[in-house]
Amino acid sequence: MASKNWLPGRVQDLVALMKIWAVILSDTAKGTLFGWDTTECGRVASRIGDFLETLEVYELDDSSRNRLLKDEALAAAKGAMKDFANTSVRFNKKMGEADKEDLGIRTRYRHNTPRPKPADHVDFELSVDAQSHGVAAKYRIEGSTKRGKGDYHGVEIRYWILPLDAPPPASAIAEGWHSVADTASPWEHTFDNPEEIGKRLYVCMCWENNSTDSEDDKGPWSAIQGVIIP
């Protein structure tokens, strides 16, 4: 089953996985094959490299300062890996299951009975955090008085960043969306690329039960909402 807690808890296991990520992210042939953004690959690889470097320094000198630097670099690296997993791996139709599992991400739902196609729309509210350049989306079943996903497994979130003077996406199925899976409201994302700040973020969502690439397993798409990235 796919999980938000897929990163290993033990440091030695996490380091081993990070080294695998570093190799795969630097493989330009794979990046092209999977349709990955080169700049984003470099950003994630840089965060991983920063942590591995500060870890090495800390292991040589376990001072309070080096521990703090290591912990800060670890949080940044894990955050970058989770973001990349959600935006570029989980629902990437160009990647096979084995490719995803090489990165430690399992998306198949083993030993589960497939659930029916969702019939409800997603109702969501966008909010921004100007200090962190973050956007959050609280979502729930349309018409429900309760927050959250009810009996659904989660949502597929599609988002698109465009200049302020560009026309909005024509529909939820147009070519160009980034796809993200989320199973616990709110969905949150930090935009730390300076080129994204000040542009408009478009978002739409649908409920999903079986986490496959087939539209037959997804509910109806919500209306497209937009907000300016602070």
C-alpha cells in the first residue's frame, strides 16, 4: 500500500535510499524517459547532497552546531523527496512499478478488494502562507458537513502553474497538469522555486479509491480553482 511514511526511519537505511535517489536523479536518460523536470531533479539531489555532507561532518564532530545543521539538512532533504515523490513519481504513467519501487515508493494496493468508482465531487478551499510560499487545500466530500475523505481512499490533485496573464487550463484532462496523490486533508505544498512565486496556481481534484491510472477508478473532477503563489 502506498504510504506517506515510506521514508526509512533508521538513518543507515535512509542514507542508503538517498544514495540510490542521487544516482537515479543524475541519470539524464531516465529523467528524459520519465518526463522529469531537470531543475527539480537537481534541486532534490542538492538537498540530498547537503544532508549527506552535514551527516559526515557531524559524525566526525558531534557538536551541537553540527547536529543542528544536520537536522536542518535532513528535514529539507526529506521534504524535497516527499514533494518529488508526490509530484513526479506516484502517478507518473511513464514509470513502471519497478521504477517506483527503486525509489522506495510502492503504489500498488496488495490484498485489497477493489472499491467502487467514487460518485461524489471534491469540495476544497485554497489558502496561502506568504512567509513560507506555501499553499494548502482543505478538502472534503461535496455537500458534507465534515472535513476529510469519508470512506474514499484519497484524492488525486492536479495542479498547474501559469503566468498571471496566461489563460487558465481548459479542463482537468488537458495535457500539462502535474498529478499528486493525497490521503489526509489538508494537502500542503511549499513553492521554493523563485520562478514560481507570483504566478497563478490552478488546482482541481477528484476522489479515487483504487489508486490506478485508469479514469474508471476516479470520481468526477471538481471545478478548477486558482490562487496566486505568495
